[in-house]
Amino acid sequence: MKKKSITIYDIAKEANVSPSTVSRVLTGSAKVRPDTLKKVTEIMDKYHFQPNALARSLLYKQSKMIGFVITDITHSFYSTLVLKSEKHAVQQGYSSFLCNSMNDGEMESKYLQTLLEKQVDGILFLGGRTNETDVNPSYIKEMEQIMNRVPVVLINGDMPGLDSYVVRADEEEGVRRLIELIVNHGHTKIGFLGGVSGITSMTDKVKVYKETLAQHKKEVRDEWIIDSGFTIESGEEAALKLLNVKERPSAVVCVNDFVAIGAINMFSKFGLRVPDDISVVGFDDIPIAKHFPPGITTISQNYDELGQTAVDVLIDLIEGREAKKETVIPTKLMLRNSCWKYREN
């Protein structure tokens, strides 16, 4: 026979007091007569009473739960960042509720409402609408309404016209360091592969790519910039297109490590050695990057600091403390073997 769970109502009945008195004993929020306090606590001890999560949320006005809204849990960037963030949140006494939107705006909206219904104390938002250069105005309005209910922190994203808290990696400086590395290795013809137009993770990187090459007085050609997507397959597609260009670059910057892996695969199929015949660099430093031959030179998003800082900012807001509107986390250049000195073919 299943053992009956003890509630504050059972405690109140046995102590011959009101449920609100039991609540005051639990919270310590108001004075309770010493004899009543003693009676209630003795009954709690007798039954080893611990309020469940819902009861605690009603008593303390906090659920000690935060929500994650992400684009694609199968993508190493998101899964790694969530893992680091969630671990830190647990250490701070918060559990989490993970929502995988599958890059669908309507799904994001449903999950945001679900998180409110679950009474989360705050939300961390990654990707999706926060990475679009042209955002649906209804999504901005919806985010404003959500932010009026609970604190929200955007990670590596932003929305025009939205007064949001943002924690982001310094991706611009990361691209700049990759270009500097390639130029210092003697390359003068440098391409850019991957991404999708209208997504900030591509447009911002391409902007810095062009600016940095211009500062070094290096040529930029439209046919060397190929937007194909963010997957290994799209990297293969972009590399194949580049191979058909009359004069191809001697090095390429890829929008992420998946695209870099795809590019290396395709170059290898056509007999090009990396880095001997063409240098390839990636971005994100996903776990496989250092193991994929010949070892991908890339930029680390500094996952530990990025995730921990986002959680800390959100908890500060939840608990009524001040927080910076924007926090920029430095990235790290990971030197491996996919980029080397230019060699005349």
C-alpha cells in the first residue's frame, strides 16, 4: 500500500493551527508564538516532513528552476554550452528545464509559455530568433512580455529594439585573430565558407573577415565567400563550389567547425592535403575539432566562462541584484595543424 504524503494541511490539522501558520513556521516570515512553533516543528520532525518543489515555490515565491530555450540540442555548440551552464546552475541551487525549439519560431513561443506555466524563475535563451538579423516584430513583442514576467538572459544573441541582458563570446575578435594568423602565415588569398544570410553568426563574422583583410590590404572576392549552411554536409558543398572557382584561395575561414570538417573531407576527396595544399580554420572548438585529422585550428567559445557567467547574471536578476546589461567573454585561439605557412603550388 502506497504511503500517504504528508502535507502542510495534515501538519496544521494535527497541530490544531491554520495552514498559514505552518507556512509562517516554514518561511520564518512572521512571528509565531513559541509554544505553537514548538508544536508544529515537533510534528514536522515526527513525519520527516519536507515540502515538495511546488510547495516551496508557493512558500518562497521561487521555484529554484531556470529554463533553457535552445535551437538544436544535437549541435555540439549548444549541447556543450548547456552542459556547462546547467552544471553551474546546480552548484548554485537551481535545477533546469530544457526546451529544444528545433529552430522553429512557433515552437520557441510555445516553450516560452510552457516555462511560464512551470513557474521558472528565469530563462536563458540561445539561438533562434535572437540570431536573426531581421526579426519578426511579433517575436520581439512576445519577448518583451516574457521579460515583464521573469528575467531573461540572451547568450550569444540580441534582438533589435529589445532592452535585454546579453552575455556573449567575443566572436568578432575571434575571427580577427584567425585572419591575423592566416595572413602571418603568408596567405594572401583567403576565403570564407558556410553560414546562412540573415543569421548574425555569419553576417558578423563575414563583416570582420572583410574589414580585417582590408586592413591588411588583401583581396576579397565574392566567389570566395560561399554561404551554404552550418553542417558538415554544407561544408562539403561549399568546398566543392570553391574547387570550381577559376582561382581558388590558399586558405579558408569556416563559419564553424562542422563546416571546416566538411571542407576538409571534400578537399581530401579531390587530392588536396590540409594544410599543405590549402589551410582550413574553424570556429567554436567543438569536442571533435582537436581529434579530426589533422586537428582543426579554431576559436574556442570559452564555454565554461560563457555558461557560468550567463547563469550568474540570470541568478543576480532573479534574486534582485544588479547586473551588467552586456557581458563580453574573451575567446581563445586553439592552434592545431590545419593551418600552416603558405606554400607555392
